[in-house]
Amino acid sequence: PSTLPVQLVEQPRLQKLKDMFISKFGSAPKFYVRAPGRVNLIGEHIDYCGYAVLPMAIEQDILIAVEPVKTQLVQLANTNSLYLDFSASVNNIQINKTKPQWHNYFLCGLKGIQEHFGLNNPTGMNCLLDGTIPPSSGLSSSSALVCCAGLVTLTANGKTLSKVELAEICTKSERYIGTEGGGMDQSISFLAEEGTAKLIEFSPLRTTDVTLPSGVAFVIANSCVEMNKAATSHYNMRVMECRLATKLLSKSKGLDWKKTLRLHDVQTKLGVSLEEMLTIVEEVLHPEPYSTEEICKCLGISLEELRSQILSQNTQDVSSFKLYQRAKHVYSEAARVLEFKKICSEAPANAIQLLGELMNQSYISCKEMYECSCPELDRLVDICLQFGAIGSRLTGAGWGGCTVSMVPTDKLNTFLKNVRKAYYQIDVQRLALEDNSLFATKPGRGALVFVEA
């Protein structure tokens, strides 16, 4: 562990966490781990299809104070009294998928590291967690917690891994809770660097710095509608629709559809551009929903085979799937990501206008093709555009959570004031959450371990 640059975690916050830790566990923490949340600027719902995304880490984070102990016990506490204490034997980690409570996300990271190293006698730990990422807001508080827990377990057990390895282990281990995520959240949490967004590509995992234009701020606004990815079927349903679209597109093009798992694989195997993939979607898939019977007929398999070989546990009872819309969103969004990166690196005179248009197109596709918006998000995007955002879109899984807007720096203060008035001050519930719900953010740095200076 190194000592921490002060500006990342303010001294009063650290002191408060330390004092609470001492009063809770009777001794001082030995080290601290911090992992940031993230905002995805563009590239929604395409990481699990194999496509590159373009997020940045935000300043809000999960911070854990840790003391390794001689007992075989992990004891977890939270500075927020809404989240109850939890303890378990480190040798017997049970993760409950049915009710995703906060400690289960910690256990995912813990278990991922234990299994990776085959730790037979892992170190016990006392941990106190403090989080500043609004929960269920689409800013990746759950993945930040998984990443933080992975790094805590790694450090407490005296092991080392590269950031890429950590990101890959934490991506896999978050699936213990039932979320079929694609790896964006964990990758940015570990690989982020201050001052730059990242293009993240998968298999193999690699990142490229993307310098955002000067003269604009990125503003996050929380719709105050909570969306818990692990507890809803929407998210896993979309993963499945993309998988089924992959199978039908592959079959129609004479590919080995049984071995083709993601929409990106179809493009790779055909060796065509994203634009050509969009044409193929138009030719092969119809806009009307597909019934399970029609999917079986297209693939030449029985309903039993569809259920046992393709559908996930939580999509067994679904009877109709929208394949055309989902594939169309994924291929067009993947193209927007590459275009966004290109504009950032070439920096033409009208870069800000062009990036704003891409964000707006992304939002329309999320709303109409992927159907992952909600009335409150729609209202919030409208308000942001009305008060001077050049581009505005939902970020994170959707169905609630946050919007991200690109706002000229010179209009930032009036923008914040107007959005506050139009969205937050008309509703008592939102007003209570307002402090944590509307803020400008800069690209922050990734996860790290530190001791007090």
C-alpha cells in the first residue's frame, strides 16, 4: 500500500471513518481501499455483446477501512445505518441471489479472489465501508463494491495481481449475484486515470485514453428512480435477447450458430463493418416480437433444447423476445462509440456539437430500440436539453438511475440552478435526495490501496 494523495479522500472523511472503525472494532484499521463509481459517456448495453464502451471514473467512490484479523471471520459494517452489519466465516461464503443485499456484493469480490488463488485458510477481516456513490443510480455502486472487496481481500492475504487481472476476476465474480454484466464497470474501476475517459475493448481487455474536449462539463443528474440490476429481470432479459439475435443472425448466414455467443462474434466471423451488420439486421430479422415457437423453428431445435441450452435460469418463462430492436441498438451504439472516440482525437472545430448529437442519438436508441428508459428519465433528459445541455442521455442500465449531460462550462451554474428547480424542487422525495443527485464530474482515478501518511 502507498500513502494516498490527499485530494482523493478528504482528511475529515478519513478521520471519521477511522474513529467509527475504532469504536466498532476496538482497534485501528491497518489499510484503506478505494474504488470509484463510473459514468458511461456512450456505449450502453453493448459490453456484454463484446463491443467497446467509453466510460470515465467519477469522484464518488466506495471507501473501506480494513484490519486483517487472526480469526476465520469476516465482519462487515457500514457507516450508513440503513445497511446492517454482517459477519460470516471466510471458509464458508454463501451468496444469496434472491435478495441482493449490500454485503453479498462484498462477498462476490472476496470469493472471486479466494477462488482465484485457491486460498484454503484466508485471512479474517474487520471492514467498515463508507460510500458516496448514490445506490441503484446506474453509477455502478455495486461493481465498485465488488472491486473494492476484491482489492481488500487481495491485500489482506498478501497477494498481488495486475489491474487487468483484478478487473477480469471481479467481472466474473459479480456474476455470483446473478448479474450477467459485460465487464465495463469493473474495468474502469481499476484502470481509470485522472483527467481522461477510456475506450475499453474486450477479449482481450485493453484500454485507450480518450481526451474529452475542453470547455464542457459532464453533469450527472439522478432521476431518483432506483433500479437494482440484480433484482430485476429487465437487464438479464436484454442479455438474452441479444444472445438469441446472435443465434438467428448466425444461422441465416451459415455460421456455426451454436458456438456464436455475442453480436460482436457475428460481425467478426462475417468480416463486415458495423454499417453492413445493420443492413443484415434489416434483411434477416423482423420488427415484430419473436415467440419461443418461432425461435425454435428458425434454429431447428425443440423448446426443451431452447430452454436447457440457450435461455438463462431467469428467462425460462419468457414467451416473446424483441430481437430486431435489440440488435439494431447494439450495432448502431457500437458505431457511435467509435465515432465519439474519433471526434475526441481529431478535435474538429465543431467537436462539441458532434459529440452532443451522438449522445442524443444514443439516448433515442436506448429509449426506442432497447426500451431501457422510464418516464422520469425522459423528463430529465428533456429538462437538461431545454436548459443548455448539448447532449444528454441515460447512463448505466437504465429503467431509472441517472442521466449524463454535456454542458458548456460557461453555462454550468445556470444549468444546475434551472435543473434543480425544474426537476428536484417540485417533488419532496427528490428534494431530500438532491444534494447527492446533481453534480458535475471530471474523469477520476481508479481503485487503489493506501495507508495513512
